[in-house]
Amino acid sequence: MFTACKPTSSIITSKDDAIKKGIYKEPAVVKTSTSKATKPQKETRSKQGITQILQFKKPSKVNEQNDNDIFTDSDNPNYLISQLINTASDNLGVTYRGGGTTKAGFDCSGLMYSIFKKFDISLPRSSYQMAEVGKNIDLNEAKKGDLIFFINRGQSRINHVGMIVDVKGDEIKFIHSSTQSGVIISSLKESYYDRTFKQINRVIQ
């Protein structure tokens, strides 16, 4: 079961709020039916058992049948990360739904899975499996686009995931799908998340 956390007054629950706080900008993406997908280069497992995904080249559509596939016009990973954040933020306010991967409702890993998939980046479907992907990053090295993981409600393994959308000083904000509030942006400074935080993984270099 994927669980999330109690909202506080500092959370962001709409695109308007995100725009006002400088986290969300209208996506500047290009849709086309002729671009070819370029698969990301993957490294082998490290000694820590973590698979690193590095050097993404021009992400494009997931499959030929998806009319909502998104194409970027830059090889710059920072551009890709901004588009991931914009696309994820476009779902702010969508309700929580266990097993959900669409705007009818997302669970936490379903949100991450569907957003990255739009850019031809395949992640595992569950949060604890996602925690095995990428490079483990120290908290003080966190950047936008990194995945952030939690163990909550007495669970023995990772059961919640979000994506970092803003880092200012020692505050980290992340977008995720909360069981109580749906897709929101929360802060790691909130006591619940600070208490249940487990790790950060970088999947884009």
C-alpha cells in the first residue's frame, strides 16, 4: 500500500499557487509525430546495488499510440528536468487513487511513473523498486528532478516517493500524491516528512 502524509498550511495544492511561488511555469514543449525516441544510456549496477541512469539524450515519446507524448527540443538535462517538473505540476490538485497512473487519480509511484514515462524514461512501478534506481545522493546535494523517498506509518520498507521541485537553502520542496490531498507540493521541513525521510536518488545527470 502506498501511503502519504498529512497536509499543512505550507503545501501547494494548485498550479496558481505554484506559479506565484515560482515553482511552476507553463510547459514549453513541442509535440510532433515524426521524432524518433532515443533511449537513455544505462550503467550497470554499482557495488551498492544501485543502477545509475545517466546521459539522457533527447527524450521523446513513449509509444506510437500515445497522443499525449511529450517531446523536448534540447539535450540539456536541466531543460529535461524543468519539463518533468512542469509536467508533474500540471497535475496539482488531481485526487489520490490507489494504483492510479492517470488524471483520474494517482498514487505516489503512479505519478512518478507516468510523468517520467512521458519522456521515454522507464521507472519501476512501485516506490521501493524506484528506490533501487539511480545514484544515492546526500541530502545536502539534492537538486531539482531528484526522487525523494520515505518510509511512513510503521512500514519496514520505502513506501512513498516524490520528485524534488525546488531547493532553496536548507529547504527542499517536492511534488507527490498524498492519500489525503492528492497531488501537492510539500516541504521536507514539515515534521512528518522530516521524520519519515529515507533517501534521495538522482536518475538524471
